[in-house]
Amino acid sequence: MEEKSLFVRWRANFLTGLFIVLPAVISVAVLVWLFGTVANITDTLLFFLPHEFTHRAGPNGPGTGPMYWYWSLAALTLAVLLTSVLGRLARNYFGKKTIEWVEAVMLRIPLFNKIYGAIKQVNEAFSSGSKNSFKTVVLVEFPREGMYSVGFLTSEQRQEVQAKTKERVVSVFIPTTPNPTSGFLVLVPEDKVTKLDMSVPDAIKYIVSLGALSPNFVPPPPESK
């Protein structure tokens, strides 16, 4: 009985400690993964330095192993600086014209123009200054009637979809959890969409946290009779 009680106490202490440590461990793991993923791209910015200087020794000799972490950090810093410079150039007339010319060239490259054009449209949809931004959080019945999902109102379909359905239909993006960058695009009749008061950041936190971080809601005061 005493051994069982000792095991129960140990299990309770372990689970308590796990709930304390787990968020930090997951956060560190995500940061390490993100740093490694970005480093695979930004490391190429240091092409002008010899590999023997920036990379570890590998099975094929000096400079054939992975890049030292501090050089990856330097490459990431360089990428941030170059992006800032590009953003500064984009704010003046000649910079805008240069970027427009480069984009026009890229949009003329077969196959690449399809990928670049699609990514550019998605990026504009998520940007805060775009008219297509996800500014409204909504509630729709998905994946079936009687079950509700949180989504983002993206646009109103006033062309072919509306003509074929004979209804006022809106586009709603329903993100997956805990990764909100993927999801489903559903076309819902406007009268079946419920707009919510929560902000877009609160909705994203709600989705990423698997519903654990629910935003505060203050119900409106009852109407006086």
C-alpha cells in the first residue's frame, strides 16, 4: 500500500512538472527547427567565404560538414539587414520601379511565374495593409451541420460562384490546428456566417492553442424594455 501511495505521489509530481516544462521545451524545439529551416536558405549568403572557414570538417575533408551555428546566425543577420535595405528602397520612386521591373521579369518565366504569382497573392492576403486581409473572424458550420469552426472571412464571391448558386456566397478560410498556415477554403452563404467580436490575433492564438486560450468575451448589456 505504501509503495502504491509512493508511486501515485511520484506520478502526480511528474505530471505537474511535465505541464510546467512542456511549453518551454516545445517553444525551444520550435525555435531550433525554425532557425535550422531558415538557415538552410540564408547560409548561401556567405558564399563569398571559404567553406573551410565557415563549415565543420566532414567525412570528405575540411569544410564539407555543416556550417557553424554562429556563422548561420551571421547569415541570418545579414538576411535581415538586406531585407531592411530592400524595404527602404521600396519606399522611394526608383526603388519601386526597380522592384516592379524585377517582378515583371519573374512573371514572364514559365512555371516559376505560376508559383511566384500564387505566393504573392497569398502574401498580399495576409498583409495588414491589403484590402483582402483577413480582418473578420467568423463562425461557420463545418465540417458538417451542427458542428462549428472558427474561420476568417476573405472575400465575397460575386461572379461565377454566386451566379451558379443563386446565393450571396462568401469565401471563408478555416485554418487547421495547431498549424494555422494550412486549412480549408469553403464557400458559405452569407446568411449562414456568424461574425465574431474576437480579433484576428486572438483567433489565431485560440486555434494554435487547440482552443485552450479562449479570448475574453464581455456580453452586451441586456436591452432595456
